[in-house]
Amino acid sequence: MFNTVSARELQTSYTKVLSKAKMTNEPFIVMRNNKPAGAVISMDLLKKLTTILIKSGDLELIDEETEKRIGKAMEDLKAGRYTIASTPEEIEKHLKSL
């Protein structure tokens, strides 16, 4: 069974959820109003899933543009080009700066 986390808990404890996702390499399903709304997964799991999708040729789930963006994100991560945000406000500020 998948781990679950409420949207509110994710807002207040996202670093804890991210750490657990990385440590366990298992997805966390984000629940909003008791319904699945999204997922948090580790970068390792994302890479594995992306590789599987690319090898299977299943482009309905991941298109070429998304594949390029994920590849760029992985390159940036390996090169140390990332931003750490500690609060939802910092995340919002960073997103607006892009």
C-alpha cells in the first residue's frame, strides 16, 4: 500500500515528507478532501520511472518535451544548480522569479 499524506500536512511538513520519500524510495500520495490529488516521489524513483517509460515507448504518459525537462532537471541537480526553499512563501517567491 502507498504512503499517504494530507495536502495540509505536506504544506507544513514538506521537508519531512521529501526526506521519507528519498529514504524509502516509495511514493507518497497527497490526499485532498480524502481523494488522491498528486504524489511526491524521490528523484531516484522519478529517474527509474522515466527510464521505464522511455524504454517502453509509452509516450502517452510522458511526452518528448516533458522528457527533455526531466533530463534538464536531472542535469541541474547533479551540477548543484537548485534552490532550497524552507517555506511555502519562499517557494512562491522563487516560482514568480522564474
